[in-house]
Amino acid sequence: MTEIKKEATPEQLLYANILEKGMLVGLGLMFLTFALYVFGIMKPVVPTNEIANYWNMPVHDYLVAINTNFLHGDSLPTGWTWLKLISRGDFLNFIPIVILSGVTILCYIVIIPGLFARKDTAMGVIASITALILILAASGILATGGH
């Protein structure tokens, strides 16, 4: 029977350190961007006094309504098209969400070389495939469901 290690590997420590720093950056930016939005420092697409009117809508209906009432675009703001609206307070709030979501991808990418260097090929392959799947999913290339 093999003995269970009680110490964290260098890759686990690196992953945890990056995850902690990314979480702190994302959380700090979340407070900052929300303050810019809620105090009206940056003008939102949907005025804050009207946002409650849209809370009960399904996502598609909400997108149609804000496109019709405020954006007047040729298509709905889906996927990464929110980047075009980054100068608006309500869409600026997406930046910390992207950071909090993407920090895991960064963690995997950073530990991959160490896993292969210490000949942990199975975990290196798993981490590589996981990072690739997360990148493809975030890019919109891997799309599932009706969205």
C-alpha cells in the first residue's frame, strides 16, 4: 500500500497562489466597477431606475428588450459583443466576472510545464486538456444549449 503525501506539490502551491491573487483582483474590481455603475459615474445602457423592470424576463427577452429600447443594434449583444459596450457602467461589471472565471484557466496553463518536468505525464495531459476545453468554452467555440 502506498503512503499518502501530506505536503502540497509545487504545482498545487503555484495554482493556489495564482487563484488567490486572481480572486482578490477580481473581487476588488467587482467592488470598483459596481461602485462606478451604481453611483452613476459611468452611464449604463439600461438606466438604473429602469433595471428592475427587466429582472423577471428570460435572458433572450431581456436582450431583445434592451436592444430595442436602448442599443438599437442590428443584432443582440450576445457572446463577447459586450466588449463593444465596455464604456457603459452595466457592461463594465463584466470585466471582474471574466477575471474570476478566467483565473482557473491561467492556473492550469501555469502548472502544466511543472507537471511534465517532474514526469507526471498523466496529470500534465489532464491539465492541458482541461485548459484547452475551458479556453474553447470561453471563446464560444464549444457552445451547448439554446443560448
